Amino acid sequence: MNNKGLFASILTHLFVLSSLSISFGQSFPKPFVYGDLLPDAPELSARGEYAVGVQTLDLIHENQLDILNYGKGGDSLYNRPLKVEIWYPTEAGSDELISYDEVMGQNGSPTRPLVPFTFLGRATRNAKPANSSAPFPLVIVSHGYTGSRYLMTYLTENLASKGYVVVAIDHTEATFRDAAGFQSTLLNRSLDDLFVLNEIARLGNEEGSFLKGVVNADNTALIGYSMGGYGAVNVAGAGYSPQAVQLFGGMTGGSKALLRRSVGNPEFEASIDPRIKVIVAFAPWGMQRGVWNAEGLAGIKIPSLFIAGSKDDISGYEEGTKAIYEGAVNSERYLLTYIDARHNTAPNPPPAEALEPGRPIDEYLRYADSVWDMRRINNINQHFVTAFLGFYLKGNDSYKDYLDVNANPEAKEWPGFKPRTTVGLELDHQSPKN
């Protein structure tokens, strides 16, 4: 072969190799994982400096009132199991993919059988925690009715990458797998939150625990969605109203167990935990049903961030989340509103299985919003929760500007947002009256 032929052959091989490289690059794109950034994601949506580890723990809350069997032979007690998922900063590989096992459907529903599915996250199972900057603040996450500890992985992983230990609870008798009577959720939600806080504090000081020296439970945020928001508002200091106690008694055949979490009860006042420094409440349920009155809401004295859709038809908006926001007069508080969104301002996007033909539409609408792209909502939530916790929990003043979106009336864009990307959003802020 002469030099001209050899040169032509080399060029041909290089062209083929280049084409294969392009082809393979196009055939195997990096998978989109819940929480990944869209092109219009705001600045603080991006992951932080840490890779993320994750572990599962089983806890037992002993000698709890078995409210589902109340009146069937006395005030029976049971040992209440709680499974929690814990995400935390680690030094492991930053791009590790993990598969989470989940189900759709509803326990006990003949029209919505449980259907297992899996979805991807970005974390490493059982990785060694990072200790260089420990201990990290604690964030407890509480799902709705029904839900699971995996309902908000876009946020739990994201916060862990920014230097938080994030603990999401499977609330027994309120998950997709074990849903039971609603009265269990009404009674146990705030009790579960406080028990988990105590358990994580214990593990943070226990020799042999992977959380030893890693978590600072004295500096805790509580994040709740829907019924999780119901619990968070109560834990923050808003005792339940006499009407709520009466309603609960009617549901349970006369139980007065909710009285211990009610406004004006010395036992409730004594239970307000100073370790919980802030709350984030997504579409908190209860205000429309009279769960709180003005006296109760005035009991919230820690900073609070409320997030809701203006067309929420589950928890309500004007008479629901916005009314809680306006009634929390002693709290430094914010209200982020997704205009025309309904209730689902907190979950992951719907899984692919929810789009399959023949599935009940409720499986799709458990996650999705019919106006907003859930990936977009996820990114915006990541941004504002990062700013809120960064300023009020970590005390980093640089985050305050991201919350003061109305500080400069002449500014066309909110801090951290790309041009033309704040349409459909409102952020209100009020300072405590005292």
C-alpha cells in the first residue's frame, strides 16, 4: 500500500471511531434522576460539596396508645415500629447511583393494588460518614397520608450533599404499604417526629453508632408535607383546637388522646422542643377543618417556611396554608406559592409505571400536578429550602439575599433565578408582631 492509500485508510478508521464514539454517547445518555437540574433551575438547586451516603434503621416506640383498637377492651398499648431512611454527607464517590424500592397503590384498596417499582437516586448505601466538618444539623422529613420515606428523595439527597443529616420517616399505618385508620395519623404524627428526634440524638452520642459525632440534634429542622405539615405545625408550637380534640373523639369512640397536643394544655406547652429551630411545611393539612385557632397558631415562635399551590383542593390555600401563614403572627415566616398548582408541591415526579395504560389516574396524580412540571417544582423547592435552612439553621448570612426577593422593587429577576423564570411564583414574608 502506498503512502496515499495508507493515509486514506487511517482517516477512514479515525472517522469510524469518531462516529462510534458519538453514537455511543448519544445511545447511553446520563440518566435523569429525581432532583437533577433542569436548564432553568435556580442557583441553589445544585448539589453541595458532599457525596451522599444512606442507611435504613428500624426503631421501636414502646408503649404507645393503640388508637385503632381504642374502645375494644380498654386503652391497649403497643410497641410502634418506625422505619427511617437516613441520608448524610460522605466522602464516597460523588456520582454513585442507587436503586430505591417503592410501591404505588394503596393498602387495602381493591381498585389500587400495591405495585412494586424501583427508581434511581444518587447516593451510596452504607457509606462511611464524612467527619471533617461534623457534626451536621439534623433535618427530619415527614410524608403525607399516605406516603413513604422515599417520597421526597430529590430533596433529602440534595440537603445531605449540603451538610445535613436528613432522616425521613415511614409513619406506621400511614404508608402506601400499611395504610390504616386516619385517626392513627391524627394522633401519632407529631409524636413520631419527637420520638425520632430523641432517637437520633441518642444515636449521635452512642458508641458504635454510625451517627456518633456526625449529627447535631440540638440544631434541627422539621420538614412536613400534607399530614406531615399538620404534624410539623403542631410540633412548632401550634396546639390543636378544642374543635379538633372534639372531632378526634368523635372518630375514635370518645378518646381524648389528642388533648395532650392541644392549645392551653400544660403538657403540650412543656413538650415544645427547643432543639427544633425551624419548620418547612408543604401544603399542611388541617386549617380548613378547624384544627387550629388563632391562639394555637400564635404559639409558633420559630422561623417557618410554608409552600403551597394556590389551587390546593386537599389542604386549601386561602383558608388553608395561607391562613396558617397569616395566623402564625409570632413567627418569622415565608409563604412560597405556586400559582394554579394544586396539592402536590412536595413529592418526587411520577414514576414511569404511573404512566402505563390502564393504571388508575390517582397513581399519577399522587405525584404530578396538572399545571406545573414536577421537576421544575423540585428544583425550586431545593433552592428555597437551601436558602431558608442555610440562613436560619446554619446561620450563613449569604443565604438571606435569596429570601429577600422583594427587597429591590426595580429588580427584574429574583436572586439566583435565570431571566424570565419566576413566572407563576410568589414569595411573601412577614416578621413576628412581637
